[in-house]
Amino acid sequence: MPALHTAHAIVPTGSAKHYSKQLTAHPGHKGEVRIEPEGERIVLTVGSCLVLSRSEAIELRAESDTAEGLGRVKEVTASHLERFGQRDGLVVRWLKGD
């Protein structure tokens, strides 16, 4: 059954592979990373975020069964990516899901 709450973001960067790899290597004890056909999924207890490396951008697809969980997935994912990409001025702007 699909998650009830979703959001997505496209973050322009010429270093998408680098930042995607850094983001998915980071969860450590907070979650796990699953390799999927489209990309890598960061799985947290409250939801997950699919990370896709495109040629000139990183695409993020967050989902959760609750609005609060979605907020947490978005917060964790965006804060880490923005911190990693601070030098390049990366900013995550979430859009509501489908």
C-alpha cells in the first residue's frame, strides 16, 4: 500500500552523484539504505526518501504514513544535503506529492 503522505524535490547541482553518495552513506545508526532499481532509499523509522542522481540534479521522493513522519523525513534529508552542499549553495525546496 502506498504511503499516505509524499513530497518531492529536485535539487540542481553539477555534482549530483557526489552528493547523492554522500547523503546515502550518512544515515548510519539512524536508518538504513536500500538499493532499488531507480536509486537508493534512505529508510527511517518514520518513513523513507528515495534518492535519485540525475545528470544535473538530485531528485528526492519522501514518503510516510503520517504527516508528522513526512515532516521528519523531509527535515532530516534536506538538512543533511544542504549541509553537505553548503559550499555549492544547495537548497532543498519540497513540493507536495501526488
